[in-house]
Amino acid sequence: MTQEPVTSPLPDRERLPLHIVMLLNYIPLHFMSAMNLLAARVERLTFLLSVSMESSRDWNPEFGALEVHVQKSVSLPIKHQHPFGFDYPSRLLIPVSTWNDLRHLRPDVVVSLEVGPRTLQAFFLRWLGLRYKLVVQVRESEITAMSRGKLRIMLRKFILPRVDQVLVNGESGRRHVRYCGVKDENITIVPSGTDTVNFGRNLITKSDSTELKLLYVGALIPLKGIMPFAKILREEAARSKRRIRWQVIGRGTDEDELKSMEWPPNFTFEMGGACGYHELPRIYAEHDVFVMPSLADEWGMVVNEAMASGLPVLGCTGTQAVEELVNPGENGWIYQPGDEAGLRRALREMLGTEPAALLAMGHAARDVALECSDHLAAERILEALRKTTAPLQSALPFS
């Protein structure tokens, strides 16, 4: 993970005297801990959501004490086509009440996620005279940006250099917004922080079983690279003398093909459907290694969760969390998207790692995941807010 010093961190007893409004589709449960930390450090934090929860998530929203308003929104189906050879459906959520909501709330700073309809509205409303600072969080990597199309890239090149601050997940995200014309001094890296309320709280203890227990949690769709990974895993497992168990948690279009695969005698395959968010800590704790074969993920929070639970990660660097958090040979194994030889090499190294070494790698993984924490994410956002609003803060005392 890229380490940037947090300059002059705010003591817990101090808060920025600002009203922050965040515009986003929904609040994933793994962001709740960071958002609660942020809310405690500003005068007021208001969320304007397009929907209470994304339809593809088997989660119930949990807003707690956060101030949340669900906007009037229109949902349109779209499809992203990636040059790696897969496409995937999504939905474009267009909030239609942003102008009226921002006029009513009168924020000091608007933080808008992604450069889409809500950011356009916030951008032009400010241009028309409503006074607030505008921060845009671009949850993107160079690889995921390859599927966005020329029009969206043109829009980013127009808007991003003209906002007050741009937040990105990691170095790949930084390179992407640089390409869009953003200056380094206006970029802040805010990694997706590990939810330390739910993950990483228990000491790592593993059984002495000689069976290697692998885990995947996520959607079963082409973007996730699950079928190419499974086929090569089957071949490498057949060459190994080790007993292997692989549990897959998730649903998607690749589910039936995955279920129909035949495995070698030393391999046990288990398929589970979707599970609740709060069940995940127990599931991670029952395994030895987490696999993340995704070809194009802007981050991949399951990597944080697994590492915080003491699992080394075998992952594809198409996932930005793998690129940022996994150090080969120390807390996992990596390979590049489309690199079959690299995947085979990573699998062979993993299969040849003894249980004691896996445990040590798990401890190293946990340390990295807890360093990349919800506290760090909140502090980085606060740092960006301080840089953006320095003149305003100089005129207002801390509360």
C-alpha cells in the first residue's frame, strides 16, 4: 500500500467546523465504520443517496446515527464493455433532486462519488452561484477505466481539473486522474479502509489440518475472472499431492458452469450462495488462503476483510487492493490479468507453502490490513477537507 504522511492529524477532541454533504449511490456496509469516524470529526455530515441499498447486494441498510436522505432517482440499465473481452451489466442512477437538496442544505463542502450525473449537477450548480467547495472521489483504476468509453473520459478531463480536490483509491487511481489533467497537489489517496469494527478483532488461530482451505467471496461473473482461474486451479491441483478444499461464496452468471466442473480426487469443491455481511468474519476464520482472481476491480474490499482475518491472498493485480496491499512472498502471491504462466507460478508457490509459513503470512497480512484501516481512510478524507477549506477554517474556530 502506498504510504503518505497525514500532516497535522486532528486530535479526536477537535472537529472541523464544516457541513459536509456526500453524494453517492448507497453506503456499503463496509464503509459504515469509516463514515461514522468521519461524522464524529466534522460539524455536520449529511448523505444524499440515490438508493438505500444497491439491488445486487444481499444486505439491509444500516445507517445508525448517520444523517441520510434518499433522493428521488431514475435508474437506467447500462452495459460496460471491457477490452479484456468481457462485458457486465450495471445501472446508471440519476438523482433528480440534487439541485433542490443542495440549495436547501447549503453545505460548506460537497463530496461526490464518481464523475456522473450527481457530480455534473453539483458542478453546474456551483457554477451558477451556490457557494461550496467541490471534492470528487474517483473510485477507479487504470484497468477499470478502460471500460468507461471516450465520452466519459472526455467528461472527466473537463470536470476533474476544475474541482477543488480529487480523491482516489491508490496509485493506479492517481495515474488515471493525472491522465485526466488533475495536478498532483489536488490529488489525495484515500484507500478503502478495513472495517475494523467487524474484521481483525480476533487473534489468528488455525488448525493443524494438512488440508489447504481456499476461499472466494464475490460475484460469479466474467469480470471476476472466476472461470479461467478455476480451470487452471484444477490443473495445478491435479499435479499436487496436497489435499485442497475450495469454498466459493456468491452468485452470478458463471454459477452453473462452476458447479458442473469435475475436480481431481484430492480436491473438494463447495458452493455456497450469498451470505450476510456479519457472517463473513466467521467464514474467513475457517480458511487458510483467500483467492481474488478479479480482472478489473476498482478496489475489492474482500481483500481487506480476508487479510484482516489472517488470510494471505492469492490475487490478480486487476484488483487495486491486491496491487496496493499484497506483497509477494510476504502476505500473498500475485499475477497480472491474462498472465496464465504467472497464475500457474503463483498457484504452485501457494500449494508448496507449509502450514506454519501460511500462518506467518497470515499474520503479516493482518498487520497490513489493519494499517489500511477505516481510521486511515477517515483521516485522509479529513486531510483533503482541510486542504480544500483552509481559508474558511482560518476564519472559524474549532468547536
